[in-house]
Amino acid sequence: MARIISVALPKGGVGKTTTAVNLAASLAVAEQRTLLIDMDTFGASALSLGFTEGSIRAGLYEVFNFITGIQNAIHRTELKFLDFIPANVRSMQMEERIIRVADNRGILRNALRSVAQQYDYVILDCPPFLRGLSANALTASDSVLIPIKSGHFALDAVDRMFKYLEWVREVSHKAIDVEGILITMHEPNTRVTDITVRELKAKYGKHMLATSIPRNTALCEASFYGKPAILYDVNCRGAAAYLKLAREILARNAGHPPALQPTVIQLSRQA
Ligand code: ADP
Ligand code: MG
């Protein structure tokens, strides 16, 4: 049964999509059968994996509206062990509709039941607001991974996330775990970063992950070219950091870290 992890924080531009895409790719490289789902109507993770309107058959939109079953929305990717479900929301009308349908918090959880057996990990890239599609993602999840970029309001956003988790636990009667807080775009020895990290450690110390992601332009370039960093520049610091994150998460959940070998990346024949 897959471990389902939401990548969420009610703030934009903190590295949610970059983390969802690159963590999913790193887990796939470790031969974990992984499914990435784009829960954000903006569709950034589809672009980051090189999907265009023409290469998308169906997505979350069709699944939420019962137009198609979830199996039909699963797309293969360049990586053998990574599958992807795009949001496939292509107009304002579609966006309004999917958000309305998502008022029912249980849709994704129900839809995932039939595919969770096929995967080791399901990673959900959430939008920068809570409720709606995020509520659906969290209701379906075993845990939440909280990426945060150091700076103003960072702590506020994490506080809001934790309050919201309490609410999700109450209304969905579910023990959702915190997978961890991940510092992204880390620039050590800058004043703002040092203060933010200190504040986060003081308040949420036990949830802070050992791995942090450095600021690394190769991560932006990779998404621009529609590839996970590991396929764009396997030697860049960003790719290495996300491999380390995957290893930390695997160790948390399996009790022992596997040896990750980025040199034996398995590419999909169908991609
Ligand atoms: P979110 O999904 O939270 O809105 P994104 O993952 O889209 O955030 O990241 C916002 C911007 O920051 C993007 O342009 C992305 O390429 C860039 N970015 C993300 N992580 C890093 C990093 N570690 N180093 C440099 N740029 C990054
Ligand atoms: Mg995003």
C-alpha cells in the first residue's frame, strides 16, 4: 500500500512544486513505484515534467467530475518508476467547477483506493491555499511534507499549516502525520535565513528534516526545460539534495536507508 504524502503550505513560491517533482523523481530513481499528482489548477508540475496540453489525455479534472476513472488519467514519464496525473484544468470555468466539486473532501481518497496498491509512494503537489483541493489532498494523505523558504512570514505560514492540520484531523477523523519541515532555497549565513531557521527550530524542532535544499539555479532551469533536476543535470547540488531528501524519507518509513545510485537511472521505454 502506497504512502501518500501531500507537499503543502498556504504560501506561494516556497518550493512546493519543485519539491514534489524532484522528490517524486528521486524516489523513482530509488526504484520506488511513485505516482505524482498535480493538485494545483495552475499545472506547474505538468510543465516541470514537460507535459503540454497536447500530451495530456485526461487529468484530475475528469476524475473529480466522474468523466473518467483514475487509471485513465495516469501518464507514464521519462522515468521508469514515475507516473503522473496532471490537473488538466484549462479554463476559468473548469477551475471553478473543480474547486466546487472539491468541496467534497473525500473524492481523492476514494479515487486513490483503486490505485494505491500499484505504488510505493504517492506525492501530491498542493496549491498555495488551504481548503478545496488541499483539503482533498490532506484527507487522502498519510502525511504532509512542509517546504518553507526562509524569510518574512515563513513562521506564520507554518503556524497556519499546523492549525489547519488539527482541523483536518478533527473533521476527517484521521491521524495525518507530519513527514517533516523542509527548508528550501537555503542560503546559509545570510541574516534572514539564519533568523528564520532559528525560529523554526525553536518552535518546530522535532519536525525539522535533516536535509535542506540549497538555492540552486539548475532547479529552475530543469523545470523550465520540463525535466526533473536529476535528468537535467545529475551532478547539480539541487539534484543531490533531493536524492538526500528521498533517502531521509525512505529511512523514516522503512527503518533503513537504501543506497541511491543516480548513475543507474532507469528511463521508461514508453516515454
Ligand atoms: P510553489 O510551488 O510553492 O509555488 P515553486 O516550486 O514553483 O514554488 O518555486 C517557486 C520558484 O522558485 C520557481 O521559479 C522555482 O524554479 C524556484 N525554486 C524552487 N526551489 C528552488 C531552489 N532550491 N533554488 C532556486 N530556485 C528554486
Ligand atoms: Mg506550485
